[in-house]
Amino acid sequence: MDYQHVQVPFEITLWIMLASLAKIAFHLYNKLPSVVPESCLLIFVGLIMGGIIYGLNDKSPPVMDSDIFFLYLLPPIVLDAGYFMPSRPFFENIGTILLYAVVGTIWNVFGIGFSLYGICQVKSFHLQDISLLHNLLFGSLIAAVDPVAVLSVFEEIHVNEKLHILVFGESLLNDAVSVVLYKLFRSFCEMSTIKTVDVFAGIGKFFVVGIGGVLVGLLFGMIAAFTTRFTKNIRVIEPLFVFLYSYLSYLTAEMFHLSGIVAIIACAMGMKRYVEANISLKSHTTIKYFLKMWSSVSDTLIFIFLGVSTIGDNHEWSWSYICFTIIFCLIWRALGVLVLTFFVNRLHVNTVTSKDQFIIAYGGLRGAICFSLVFLLPEFPRKKLFIAATTVVILFTVFVQGMTIRPLVDLLDVKRKRESAPTVGEQIHIRFLDHLLAGIEDISGHWGQYYWKDKLEYFNSKYLQKFLLREYDQPKSSIVLLYEKLERKHAIELVEAGQLIHEPSHTSLLVFVDSHRSTVVVKESDSMNPDVLENIQKILSRNLYRIRRTVPAYNRHNLPGESGTAEQAKEILILRHRSLR
Amino acid sequence: MDYQHVQVPFEITLWIMLASLAKIAFHLYNKLPSVVPESCLLIFVGLIMGGIIYGLNDKSPPVMDSDIFFLYLLPPIVLDAGYFMPSRPFFENIGTILLYAVVGTIWNVFGIGFSLYGICQVKSFHLQDISLLHNLLFGSLIAAVDPVAVLSVFEEIHVNEKLHILVFGESLLNDAVSVVLYKLFRSFCEMSTIKTVDVFAGIGKFFVVGIGGVLVGLLFGMIAAFTTRFTKNIRVIEPLFVFLYSYLSYLTAEMFHLSGIVAIIACAMGMKRYVEANISLKSHTTIKYFLKMWSSVSDTLIFIFLGVSTIGDNHEWSWSYICFTIIFCLIWRALGVLVLTFFVNRLHVNTVTSKDQFIIAYGGLRGAICFSLVFLLPEFPRKKLFIAATTVVILFTVFVQGMTIRPLVDLLDVKRKRESAPTVGEQIHIRFLDHLLAGIEDISGHWGQYYWKDKLEYFNSKYLQKFLLREYDQPKSSIVLLYEKLERKHAIELVEAGQLIHEPSHTSLLVFVDSHRSTVVVKESDSMNPDVLENIQKILSRNLYRIRRTVPAYNRHNLPGESGTAEQAKEILILRHRSLR
């Protein structure tokens, strides 16, 4: 036996297998996932696994490697998030999101840092050796809301689109801010004296890191779109380019100390439109399902590792410090949301309601990013206390807030996501209003979002499309484009609905029977009685097509597009067939 | 800038990117891939890359790591091969394949080994220091036909199914034999004296390695099938299990020094039937396209690395040894095929024709497996000569044989693969004959393949299905199963054909227009003139559906199911719709 030889791939495969099996086990009982978020259950499995490893070896189980987390586990989740980001609500609320992500995060970092420093001054707590800088450093890693945790909870509770994008967008874009602050404070900790120049350099870095990330991402996104122009003869490797280029954008950004998360999101959002027009729909399906699978596995592994890493001797306990950390995290976030939303609501017609504000504040979950950052801290006496505090905050937010947010959403009767897709009429109406508003803005000289959107669209159709799309015809009028888009969506939905069941779909059944009948009619029109055929057809359709299927409850493990409308269209087709007969 | 941090994933991504871009570049000119096999072009790119690296660094470029090859690059290709192996021709010819793979490989190893030893005795060649054992060791690594090279060439020339499965099956199954012989001779080289016991132990190992591989594979295959019974609530991770379990079977087999290739093939063939029945068709599509993409990338990387590794100072040249190696490889393979086919033809009604024999002998391409094995040899004075000889044999077989085999197939007018799928009539007929022959075999007391197939099918439906399938109803009669299978295949084909074009398919168009019309009729039946609707419908269908598409020429980069029948069925549907109107 030669275990050494295969150890690395074997253990990786086993971990992934464990994660997948744990996922299956939870979903065996339908009740369980509807009460407890999956993230809690996975952390729980991790805790048990960690306990077993600890019990058997009598030493701390291995801690999640920060490199593995940042280089291999995080990118698929962010790519999935960026690629399937609903771009309209995102850009409509980009100002608010940026305000929460930038100002809100800075507010939280300094709020938590300074107030914890205040707590450290209380003599009876024995925490006087923690300097202000260390407290700020801790604040910078604990303040940022975690996209993985937010996604895993919010995908299951279906709040309205705006609320979802506000929390989720903030969790993604605050990466740039928290990375800058974290690195800034860490370098300050290692410096002997801090000059004013350094502080200003730090502020300048915000823009470099964030905008740099966007530029790197867009660059790779454009290259990806350009590459897919030439894949017509070799369709099988098309999906690869989406993965490769976005991963490269992440790695390149990380290499230059820019924000990798921002880069991958910019890359995914930038390329999506052109790539989808260039690649075949088969490749598109592969990208879609593979991304879902991959991010789902990554996310499972992260939570299991989080659980495993919690067990061990890495912790130093201090009731006062840890309890006050939780309290300050909650208070400063609530205050920040209140204050910022006050300004947002003065500028917007479509305000953020107080219920929404509560959910935004309450949904500030912390997760694996804090955890990885705290382990990356340089060695100093109180590092173990920081690790303990981070762990407790993560567990508190994921377990307590994660488990109570769904009942709270029900209780407060927060506006939910509309389940049905917009109709053609609505889409045309929205499109029309966009043009109208762009015109009004142009006339009134107010350069708002509609004005810029219109300009961007013009630039896109005038230059970008010619360069990035393979089959670039004359620019079609937007109504034809919309029709084509809806058509395509509809075709995909039909296909997906048909593929859900193992019995053949009625559409194909009809085609099959039709083609049979046609050939039969042509070939042996006198040897086969039409009544007999009719009969066969009836028996087959009765046996092979279940006319009503139960629509599965929406959750993150089902893919979208499995619901209502396609079914309806199919049934209409069936009814029409019958009536024609 | 912090390159160190991201180096490993960055360089891997760049290599994959290079490989993909090289693939795109070849396929930009449609003429090129039809004349030169892709493998040759990729090796050529590798040679150029190697030359550049050699020129810039003035030292040999890195050699393909055997571990990377065997642990990461080979498994996806073999999994793809095993999962999409046509099981009927494979099992129909299993006897012949095993004869070629086992006896043929042993014949080649000893033939090449002994005759090269004879050459080494000629004084003027200055090769007397190469012992018989070393020659046999060299024979054991050079004798085996390589599945990757065979696949890449034979997938492009479309010989008949039987000929294809004979060459391809042999190349897959000879792995067990060549691994055993290679390890045997290598351990003999390190022993001082060889006892008779060792030789017999070596012979016994054949069976252990081969049958052990099959058992490991089947075990994991059954576990995989069993696991997919429980994935109903969590469809997204279904594809993962196919990849994970087959990879685990490969690693486990390698760990116990069994044949990994045989294990992964047994696993894939064993699980396929049950997994496909359990998982959703979406997951099935993801598995299909992802496997194709993955194996295609692996195969590209292997050939590029093969080219890169060729350049450098690893070679010792000896005209006589290298030329005689090529000659003996050709002669012994030709003789082996002739002799073995003679026996095969005496036992079978459906004989292997002399044209087929020529192609089998000529299609014995060597590839990356030999290359990796020769680098794994223990250090000894003439290792560099062996490396040079292996490289030349690989380049000779891939370039000369690979490029001339297509013209030869044309010239000899070898029977080609039938392009159309079997009709329902044919399938039912084949099924009927199977039962008939099983009955005849049972009555006559001859336990042939049909008898065993029947028994296996009985065992499967009596025990295995109950255990491995989720929705196990009463066993359906085989005609219903066949119908369902065809139905499903048909549905998938329809979908795939529809997805090829960016314009919406006519089917969905009709559905769309239908559903529109229905809703329109229901809602505002008096406000809309049916003539106007008819007109809109006509304009849309004229603009949005191209009735005839050019069917792309078959090659390995297109996925199957993009051709004829689905189109036909669709057109029939359209015609029928018209006639009904």
C-alpha cells in the first residue's frame, strides 16, 4: 500500500465527499432545512468532526488555511454571486450600496475599535495591555459583513429584491474597505512611529484598491468576451474561459494587493452579456449548473472547516471582551444603518423602510473572511483572545441571528420577493420608462442614472459590441432584442421544466408520436388503423406524462427557472393540441 | 506586488489558458484540423514553447511530472472514455479485446525486449552494456498502446464501431498488463538474484491487478449509485458524485498498486445506468458537457507538455537502437495482431477482416503513459538512451502513423461508422434477437454471452435495481423501457438541436405565440384582429427561425446529438402545425 503517493488528492476528495454527504443528509428530512439554516448545520457537523479529531489525537485539529480559503474556496462563491448578480437592482441602488459598504464599514471599524479600547481601560477587566491600534485592527477584521454567510442565509428567506441587493451588495463591496483598513492597521502595528503621511496614504489606498480591482476585473472581462468570439468551432471549451478569466482577474488583483472580490465581480458582470451572446446555449447551461455546484461545495467546505477550526487550544477566554465585542458589533451596525439610511432616504423617492432597516442591521452576519483574517494576524500576546472573540461573534451571528431572521421576517411581514417573472408588458413598460426618464434627464440637464445608462448603452452598441460579439448585425431595435431575449429565456425554461421529470415531457412525446405517425402515414398508410394509433397515443400519454407536478419550494439548492410559467405554457400547448385534434 | 503568494494557482491557470487558446487557434482555420490530427499540432506547440524556454533559460525546460500526469491529467480522460463507452460493442467483443490487451501486450513486451537484446549483442553498435532485463523493462513500457493518443486520432477518423472498440478497448485494458510487467521488471532490476517463485508471483499479479481494479471500480460505482438515491432534494451537487467516486476509485486502486485505469472504467460503466436513472436530466447534461470539457483540456495539456518535455538535454542518441526500436514496435505489433486475429476468426462468425487487422496494427499509437513511465525508471547509465528512444517512438507514432492513418482508411475503404442512430424498429429487433439467442443458448446448454447477459439482467432487475434506484416500480417490460429511453434521448436531442442556434427554436416560438394568442384570446378577444395576429406570427417566424441549418461536420470538438434526426422531427412538427392550421 502506498498512501503517501495519493495522499493530497485523496484527502481533498474525501473532504469534498464528506461535505457533500453532510449536505445530502440534511436534505433527507425536509423539515430540518426549513427551520435551521444550512450554514448552522454545517458548522455543527464541523464542530463534531473537530471534536472527534481532538479526542482522537489529543491535539488541536488543523485550522483552515487562510491561503486555501482565499485562493481556492472564496473565488467560486464570489464568481457565482457576480455572474448571477441581478444587474438592474444592483445599479439602481449602487449609491446606497457604496455608502453602506464604504462609510458604513469605516464607521463600524472605528466605532468598534474605539469603544473596545474604552472597555480595555476598565481596570477590573485586566485588558489594559491591548493598545488602541490592536483594537482598531480587530475592529477592521470584525466589522465587515461576510458575503458567504449573508448569501447562505438570505437566499433562503426571500426578502424583496431591493433589501436583498442592499445587504448582499454591501457584503461584497466592503471587501475593498476592510482589506485596506486591515492592512493599514497591521502595518501601523509593525511600525514604531506613525506619520501623518502614512494616514493620508492609507486613505488614498481606498480608491486605488477599489477602483484598481474594478479595472482589473473589467479588463479580464473584456478579454474573456473577446476570446469567446473565436470559439465557434470548438464549443466544448467555452465554459472554461468564464472560469479561467475570472479566476485570473482575482489572482491578478490579489497579486497587486487590490481587492480580488471586487475584481472578480467586475469581471463576471462585465463579461456576462457578451459571453452569453457568443457562446452556445449548451455551454451556457454547463456554466450555470457547474458554477452552482462549485459554489455550493465551496460554501459547504467553508462552514465545515469553520466548525472544525473552532475546536482546539487556540482560544483565550475573557467574558468582558467577548461579550462587549458582540454588543458593540450589534449597536454600531444598527446606529450606522440608521444614520446612513436617514441620508439615503432624503435623496431617494423610493425610501428604505424602517422594517428594511432593521433587517439590514440584523442581517450583518460575520463569517469565514474574519476568521481567516484573524489567523493571519502577526503573533502578539493577545492573538488567542482575538481568535476567541472572532469565533464567538461568527457563531453568534450565524446561529442566533441566522436562525431568528426568518421568523423575524415573517413577524415583521417584510415585503417579499415577487415569485413570478415580469410579463412582456411589464418589461416593455420598464424599457419605455427608462427611455422616457433618460430623455427627461437630458432635457432638464440632470445627469442621473438614466442619463448615464443611456450613454453607456450607446457606447456599448456603437463600439463594444462590434469588437466583442461574433455575430454583430445592424443594431436591432430594442423591442426585437427584448422579444428575442424573452424567447430564448422561454425556450430554456421549457427545456428545464421538461428535464425535471424522468418521464418524457409531453412536448417531445407529441413530437415523437407525430413523427411516428407521419412516417407511418407515409410508409404504410393502409396497414395501420388511425384508431389504433390514437389509442396507443392515449395510453402512452396517460402513462408517461404527469400533468400536474408539485412545484418545489424555493431554496438555494434548487436552480431557478423550475417553476410556474414554463409549466403553464406547456399545458397551454397541450390544450391547444387537443382542441386542434 | 506579491507573486509568491498566488504563484501555484496562477501558473496552473495560465497553462490551462495557453492550452485552450492553442486549441482555439487551430480551429480558427477549418482546413487545418481536417488534415493534421490535433495531437500533432499540440505537440508542435509544445516543442516551440520548450524551445523558447530552453533558449531563454539555457537549461532544459521542466519535464512533465509523472505524478501530475497520473494523478490529475489521466483520470478525467479515462473517466470520460469509460462513462461514454458504448457498452454493447464493448461486451460483445470483450473476449477479443482481452486477448489483444493481455496476450498481445505480453507478446509485444517479450518480442521487443528480446529482439532489442539481440541488437545489443552486435558489437559495432556499442550497446553491449544494456542487459536483457533492461531491454525487457524498456519493452514493457514501450509496448503498451496509449488510450489518450488512440482516442485523439480514432475519434477523428470514424472507423466502424467494432474496429474502434477493438483498438480503444485494448489501449484501455492493457494498462493492467503493462503496469504489472513494468513493476515486475523494475523490481527484478533491483534484485540481485531472481528466483522462480518471483516469476510465478509476477504471473499471479496479473490477475490481482486487473481483477482487483475491476472490483474496486465496481464497489465505488455501486456506492455512487446508492448515494444518488438520496439526492432528490439537492440536485445541484449530483454531478459531483460521479466525479468524486470515480476519482476515489482511481486513487484507491493506485494506492493498492492495482490498475487505476481499469478501476475508473469499471466504476464509470458500473454506475452509469443507475446514476442516470436517479439524477435529474439537468445534472446529466452538466456531467456530460463538463466531462467533455475536462477531458479535452487534460488531453490538450498532456500533448503540450509532451512537446515541452521533448526539448532539452535528457537524450542520448543511438541511431541503431532507436531505429530498431521503431522497426520492432511495428513488426511485433503487426505479427501479434495477425496471429491473435487468426485464432479470434476461427471462433467467431463475425470475423475481423484483413483491412481491419491492418488498421488495428497501424493504430497502435504510443503516448504520454510510456513517456511518464520512462522518467520513473530508476537511474542507470543508459536511461537517457531509453528516454530518447521513447520520445522518438511517440513522435513517430503520433506524427507519421497519426497523420497517415486517415488517408489509409480512405484508401483501403475501411468500413465506416454508420451516421444515423438505429431506428425503433431496429432496436426492437435487436432486443428480440437477444432474447431469442439467450433462449437458444439456454436450450442448447451453451453458456455464451447472451446467456450471461440474460442472467445479469435478471440479477439486476431482481436485486440491484431495488437497492440502487430511487423510484423503483414494478419491473417494466423491456419494450416500455426502450420506448422511454428513446423518448428521453429524443427529448434531449431536440433540446440540444434547439440550443445550437441563437435564434429561438420554432417549437418555443410556437409555444410562445400560442400562449400569447391564448391569453390574448381570453383577455381581449374582441380588441385584436386574428388576421393581425397571423401576420405578426408570420413575420416573427420568418425572421426568427432559419428552417435549414448546415449540419456541422462531425469532429471531436462537437458534442454528439447535434445532427439530423432532431431537425427532422422538428420540421415534421412544423409541417404538421401548418397542416392543422
